[in-house]
Amino acid sequence: ADAIVASRVLKRREIVQLDAIERNDDNVVVRVKEVLYLGEQAYLLFEIENLARSAYRLASVQVLAPADDGGKPADHAGVVRFSSTAAEAVGAGMLGVVAASGKGRGVVVLPRSAALLGASLTLVVSEPDGRSKVEVGGIVLK
């Protein structure tokens, strides 16, 4: 694993600040703060701030890009990790929990980021069954 990371570092290592933000009607705010390029992969870092009175149970993270043929947008999200200070345990089928009035941070891996350069991407997060969805658009990798 160290050899792979070292090779990626030599290809490209760069942090680019982003400023994409969106909120939904449930007072859940999602900020896409930066992207870390490491070799051919990109790591999109995001924050969820839950201004609601109940916990936000993160179940799904997608990174959508327009389809070349104009069809349904394709999901390019790879591995997702999420961390918060919520005391509530993460249940089956969930990625994490953000307590009421709390924050959490996440990262989603974009395995073949070169294919996404210049495209307008949308980060989509939601609770189980697509509830309380937040879509943050206008994310452009360079």
C-alpha cells in the first residue's frame, strides 16, 4: 500500500479549495470544502451541518456527472468515509450520524478523476430512502 501511495504522490498531489454550499428545507447544510488530488484519484471533502432538532442519518453519498449522451447522470462516487461527534451508533445501511445542531465531515473517493475534469459535478447526500436529500451542484474539478 505504501508503494502505491508513494507512486501517486509523485504523479500529482494538490489541494484545491472549493466553495460549494447548499441547504435543504430540513435545515441540513452541506459544504464541499476542498478536493485533494493524489495521483489519478481525487478525494472530495465535505461537511454536513445539521441545524435541525433531530439527528441526520447519512445513508447515501453520490457524485453525479452529466452523461455524455444526455441521459441519466452517472454516479462516480467510490469509497465514502464519514466522521462526526454524534453519540448515536451508526445503524446498518448508514454511513454516519450527525446530531441535532452538530457537524460531521466526510470524504468520497473519485477513482478516475481525469475523466471528470471540467465537468460540472453534483454531490448528493441523503438519509435512508432518499429522505432529506441535499444536492450541491457546480463542483468542477481542474
